[in-house]
Amino acid sequence: IAVGVAILKYRLYDIDLLINRTLVYIPLTALLAGIFSASITITQKIFVALTGATSDAATVLTTLIVVATFEPLKAALQNFVDKRFKEAPDPTRKLKTLGDQMRAVLQVMDVDQMTRRVLDEAVAAFGAHGGAIYLDANGSDKLIRTIGEWNGDAQLSVPLQNNGARLGMLTLAARRNGAEYTAQDRETLQQIADLTAQAIVLDERAKGMTR
């Protein structure tokens, strides 16, 4: 019971956090112990050279040195561990999660709600000023939905296509931070666009059957 309470209270099941803390505090302890040992040896020698005897002031001075170096050492080790062992933040994670949800419920999803959410998540994930979805209408693209500060200036566009048939287009405006879109960004957006196209086709088929 005690182990169970400890695991739940202190999130010991979060193994990534435990590994991170272990990689930080074990080297930190070793470094501080080394600094303490070296500092007390050096300061005692200085006091012996100056006064001819050891002094408790050497211990006090050494303790102050260790205290002063604790935070800088901890911060440096934390940055080192985070850069090499921590998963890099992925701003498109929610967009990819939406894609997984769409795959699971593709045949029962409301297309109008889906296109609205796709656009919302895409703009948020990439930090765009705005975005739009166009659908093909007799050979020309018809604007069906926009979000944010959309002025028609598309900086990233991917087709809505299903089995080679083009159904429309998903577009995003420029990013708020001024950064360019990458090939990985295009690939991620294209995956969502393909799922959106599948949902549109299924919705059209269902409407045709009901007619």
C-alpha cells in the first residue's frame, strides 16, 4: 500500500521524469563532491601556508563555494540532458492526434464539423495567421471555410485528393513568427488533407444513397 501511494503521489510511474532526474542529479552529486573535496584541500593548504595551522574557516569557505556552484552546475547539466535525451517539442502533435481520431471514426464523422476542426488545428499547430479550405466546383475551387486573418495569400497549400481525384485544397497563410514552412510541415498537412478528402468522399456517397 505504501509503495502504491508513493507511486501515485510522486508520479513515479512517469519513467521519463525519473530517468531525466537520475541523469542530472547523479553527475551533479559527483561533481559537487569533487568540488568540495578539492576546495577544502586547497583552502586548508592556503591556511596552513599563511597561519601554520588548519582552520574551520576552510570548511566554511568551501561550503560557500559549493553552494555558489550548485545552481549553475544543475542548470548546465539539465540543459545537456534535455538536449540529448528529452523528446523535442512537436507543435503538430495535436494535428497528428486529430489524424488518428479521423482514421478511427472516418465513416461516421460529420464533414462540416471535421473541416472546421481540421482548419482550426492546422492553423494552431503551425502558428499561421489564418487558413482556408476550398472544394472543387465544376472545375474551379470554391472557398467553403476560412479561419483567422485570411486574405487569400497562401504560403502552404496541399490538395484534397482521393484515389488520384482532386477534390479541393487546404491552404495556410504565413506563420506569425515569420518562419518558412518545411517539407515535413507539408507532409504532415498532406496526411490530414488526404484523410479529409476520404471523409468528403464517404459523405457524398452516403448522401447519394439516401437520395
